[in-house]
Amino acid sequence: MSGTDRHYLRYVALGDSQTEGLGDGDDIVGLRGWADRLAEQLVRHSPDLRYANLAVRGRLAGQVHAEQLAPALALQPDLATVVAGVNDLMRPRFDADEVAGHLEAMFAALTAQGARVATLTFPDMTRIIPIARPLGSRITALNHRIRHAARDHGVIVAETSHHPVVTDPRLWSQDRLHAGPLGHQRIAAAVAHALALPGSDDSWTHSLPPESPPPAGWHAVHGELRWAAAFLGPWLGRRLRGRSSGDGRTAKRPNLLPVRTMAGTGQCGTGQCGTGQCGTGQCGTGQCGTGQCGTGQSRRQATETTAPKRPERARTAVRLRPQCRRHDLCTCLK
């Protein structure tokens, strides 16, 4: 059966911050991300689709395997996406075979249960973060192993690594570690194209219109220093303390829920507003981006009727983090 003939009922996304949606929205108004965007495209042709997102920022491939595979299998997906390994790339003791082994184990378990599985290859981060040049060979090695494991288990691969546009800075958030809204849109389009979904094409590979030349000389150096202070420094600090941006976090959408398309409306998350849960269902303040959730209720109004109230301390903690809004440090890698 071709991709254009398939209809999906249960889509489950496994992964880390990229699949969770960091860089596309924030912890105040809610995260969207490429997996949410893919779900919106799927539901146009599979109106009965339900979607769960088990991804949690900061997770290594082994943690995704240990923490997310069993819940994913319990949801019995007929479509699953598995994307992990970037966090491993930046660890001193990176082992491409070990990372690929975790990915292959997830590919094998999900396909054995009957799910169609998709994954993707990773872009050359050294073109986005010049100081990451030592990671170039690691990325090449991991992508090679991803392709090999995918081939062995009939997994669909979105080959994002081949196309120059994927390293265009305009597709990335300020931290250069997570895709921005346009980047998440392109990733969703790439996976949709790999799955041969109706209406998908290769337009996601097309370059953006030319822009003015990037800063050079002292201006470029100053920009790198500002980036290091705002993003690299906090990331290194967490590493030294043995901390992760995902500590204490759980999946934003652990259960299969209906999806309603809303691309371009500026409303909540994935458009999942009619059930009393806006988008991710975890938007920090309990308010959707526009204050309108499709039912005429604000997120706070909708969720108060369907879920227990969060402790006042948790809401206060969110309000007292202006630095996240100012520097987008919430999206610093892991």
C-alpha cells in the first residue's frame, strides 16, 4: 500500500527536545514542533487519527529506549517516529554503535508490532555552530548507522542531511541547537514526503531567498561570544553539575488524543482545543497563545473543568522565569 493510500489511526512520536518541539513556541504559550505539525498533516487524510508525543528534552538515545518504547508499544501505533541521538553526539564518550543499537532496538520492536516507522538523518551541525567541528565525523558515522538499521527493519528515512537548506540559520532558533518554527515546518514536510503523504513534495528541500551577507570580522566574533554566553555557558554549566534540562519533566502528550488541524490560526499547540486540552496540554500558565481555544474558552477555563488545578507554587515558578522569555534559555540543549 502506497503512502497516499494509507490511513492512520494512532501516531506516536518518540524522541528528545526536537520531537518535543523546542524552538517552536515555548514553555509559556506551549510547544508545537515538527511532530505536532506532522500530525496536523496526517489528520487531513486520516480524520480519525489520534496522536501521542512521548518525547522529553535532554534524553539520550538509551533513555528514549528505556523510558518511551514500552509506553509507545502499549499505545499500539500504526505509525511511529523515532528520532534520537543528537544529545549523545555531544557527550565525551559518544559511541555511534551504542546509539544506533538503541535506535535499532526501537525500530525492531515497533515494526514487529506492525507499526510503520519513520526516522531522519541529522544535518551537519558544524555549519551552524563553527566550534562544533569535532562533531562532524560523529554525525557522519551516526547517520550511516541510522540508514543501515532503518534498511534492516523497513524503516522510512527522511534524508535531511543531504540538503544545504537544512543548515540555513533562518531555520534554527537562537540557540542554534533546535530548529525554529520554519525549521520544524521543514522537518515535518520532510517526514511527510518520505512517507509519501498526499500533498507532500520535495519543496522542503528548496533554498530560501537570498539574504544579506552574514556578519564578518569583529561583528562575527562578537556574535559568537554573545551566543556562547547566552547558550553554550548554561549548557556547559548543566553538564558540570550533572543536570539536564529534562530533569523532572514528563511527556507533553502521553496519551492518544484526537487532532484538529489549525495551521496558521495562531491558536493553541496542535489545535487540540475541543477536548479541553490546548495543543500540548502543558503550556505552563494554563493559557493558550491567543486566549481562545476554539470553544470560546481560554486555556485556563478549559483545563480547569477537566483537570485538577496545578499547585500555586508551580505556576509562580513559571512566572518568575523572565530570563527564559528574554533569551529563550528554556530551549538550550538538554
